[in-house]
Amino acid sequence: MSVQLDLILPPIVIGILLLLILSMNRMMMESSSESLLTQNVQQLANTALLVVQEELREVQTMIASTDSTLTYADVNQDTVRMLRLDRDLALIRTNMTTSLADTTLIPAKVTDLRFNLFQLDGTGPFMVTVQITSESLARDGVGTGAPRFRAIASRDFYLRNLDL
């Protein structure tokens, strides 16, 4: 039985080229989606930090501070609590006169929220360090065994109203 290589080699070469092109296309699509997911998770963490920044502008009196919860009174003497609730940043504002609580949830895929209240040199102005960690879910990715991505946003805030 004789084999004619000129009839067998072209389909094999074309098959190999098609496999290379399709696998390269799949890798490029996964890389693109991973890059987009990383950017989105970082943007969620940064946005949550901007919300915290805007809320901290109204701090009048610090009531309590733990590593994961910050409670303060704002300029209207309403009590505001910042904490992580499930995977959201929660702002629970309690009205001083009616004692009704209004909850605002910021969907930022938050997996960790840290507050550190301190004074510079022990006697200086009050500062608070806020660190927000956001993380994607495996279902957000593309492909089999999609990885999870994590983003961290951190900033120090000067609480000027506490120094007046």
C-alpha cells in the first residue's frame, strides 16, 4: 500500500493552522475580558471610596469607630453608620428627631472595608484611613475556571470639622 504524502499533508497543515488561529482567538478574547473585569473591579472600589469621601465631609462628631464600622454625627446631628453589608457599602442614616433609619446601599462588590481613626503625633489633627477591597465573582469571568480579580482602594482623610 503506497501513501501519497502530497494528498495527506495539505489537510493536516490546514487543520493545524485552523487550531492555532482558533486557540489564539480564544486566548485574546479571555485576555480582553480579564482586562475589562480588572478595570471594572478597580473602578467599583474607587467609586465606593469617593462616596465615603463625600460622606466624611459632613462629620461633626465621631461617635464610634471599629476596624469595619464608622459611626458619626453629621451637621444635622443625624447619626450615620458606614459598614459593609453583604457585598455592598451601606450608609445607614438615622434621623435625630424621628429616629427613622434610611439605608443607602452602594453595590461595589465589597469584600473588605477597613477604618483606622488616628491623630497625627497623638495630639495632632484627626485622620481616618479608609481601605476598600472589591472582588469579582467567578461567574463574572469568561472561560472554564475563570479567575477572580481583587482591587484595593485606600486613602487617608483629614477630618477638619473635628479640629474646630
